[in-house]
Amino acid sequence: MAKELSEYDKLEGTYQIIRLKRLERYAFIPQVIGIIMVFALFTYLEGAQMVPFYFPVFLSMLVVSIWILVLSIEFFVFRLMEINFRKSESAKFLMASRSMKKATTGIVIFGILCLILFTPFMTQVVSSYSSPEEEININGREEITFTSRGRFNFMMVESIEVEILDEGEMVEVSVWDKPMERKLNRNVGDPTQATMDEAFEYDMPELKFEEYVLVMETSGMARVRYRINYHIPSSRMFPFALISLGFLISNAVFAALMQPIKKMHADKAIYR
């Protein structure tokens, strides 16, 4: 049985606040469950698998991020309504003050995130650190297995480079799918070897997630440096940069709305 509210509670706005809190739960809980289900569904539809491990979260995170932005705006609206229902000057002041602090923290966090995502240099640094590079000695044949995309579907292979470090040596280079049934650099004009004078440089086509094999062959011994260049396409970063900007703007607007409320009730508030 629900607790019966006294006339004092009703006068202080408790009844409206309880109804508001109940409405907030009814609005948020189904959406949170929906976010979890949508994340799992989109990840599954994008081809998630365990062997080889692939957990494509790009599309899932994009949809979920937009939904969370909508939820945050809804949260701001409910906070404004709750402050309006509060009768105590101290309660109004404290809620406005705390809301401003949270909004200011959000402005700082999403401001930094927005700056990072809008700056090409940062994505170039991430791509550079994520691109495997190694010097190896080849005696006859060497195979390097790699994936055409990053495990989380944010990065993809842009190109492959093989450089000979010993003068006079030559290495035959080819790129195959994992079952070794289809050679990628088979078209006329595609590079097929690396020498001291000319490195092997192959621009990878945009492929779905699969394992591929870089094959290097030589008649004797050779010391080579190979590099598999992963990069983050702008189409992967720009949507998240816009969403971060949306969070930044919504927090800034919320803080701007809280400032006059805080100032209005500051003088009459008992608690601070």
C-alpha cells in the first residue's frame, strides 16, 4: 500500500516530485534496456565472431551514442521540472549548484573529446601505433597473418610495405586470403617484389573482415622490414565528433539554464 501523503507533504511538492520520479523511471528503464538490446543486435548483425576474434562495435556504438545523447537531454528536462516542483529555496539552490558542477564537468570532458576527434593528427597517431612494423630475416619463405580490419571495426588496412635492408637481394611479395586460394596483387601493374632500390608498396582494397597472409619469398637469405598500415577512416571518426559536440552543447545549455536559477535562490538558501 502506498504511503499516504500529509497535507504538508503535498504543500511542499512531495506529491508532484514522487509522480515525476515515477515518470522518469518509466521513461528511462525501457530505454536503457533498449540500448543494451540494440547494442547486442547490431554487433551480431555486423558479423561478430570468436574465431578469429571480431567484435564490430562501430555501428553499435554510433547508434547507442546518439540514443544516450537523447537520454541526457531528457535527464536535463526532468531536473528542470524537479527543481520547479521543489518548494524549499535551499533545495532549489543545491540542485542547481550540483547540476551546474556536473554540466561543467561534462563540458570539459566532451570539449576535450571533441577536440581529439576533430583533430586529424590524433587519429594519425593512433593509426601509427596500431600498425605492426618489424625487421625480420627471411630464409626462403616467411608468412605474416593479419586481418583486413581492426578487431572492433574502427580501423582497416590502407597499405602494405616491404623494404629490403640488404643490398643485392630481391624478395617476391604476395598477399593472399587465409585459405591461400586467392591472390590479391594479381592484376597487371600490381607490385610483386621488393629490392634495395624499390620497396614493395601495395594499396589494399577495402575488404570485409577476414584474415589475410603476407608472403615473402627469396632464393637465399634476406633482411627485410615490413609494415602493415592500419588507418582510421574519417567516416569512422566524424560521426562521433559530431555526437561529442552535441553532448558539449547540451551540457553548456543546461549549465546556462542553471546559472540564473542558482543565482535567484542563493540569498534565501540555508544550506550550501
